[in-house]
Amino acid sequence: MPADVYGKEVVVNGSAYVEELGVADQKHFAKDGGMPQGQIDAISKPKMTYGFEANGVLIKR
């Protein structure tokens, strides 16, 4: 992807997906990110994340 694609209209082809991020993984990422321990301890439920894996992108001119 070119660095200057931000704000341009694109057409993408690929697969959208939903993933569950478990409590242990959330706490691990929060700790790595420097989140305060009190906030890390408050994480108690899995979180759904959404993603898209593109296998082709057409940038409109």
C-alpha cells in the first residue's frame, strides 16, 4: 500500500472476520502497553475484535 492512500477512495477484496480476544491476552497486551495495574485487574470478559485481510486493493484516481 502506498503511504499516501489516506483519504482516497479504494475498492478492496478480501475476507472480513471476527475474533474473540481472551481475558489473558487482553491483560498481556494491556501490561505491554503500560496500562495501570488497577485497569488491568478490571479486565474480566473476552472482547470481540473485527478485522479485514485484503488480498487486493484498487486505489481510485
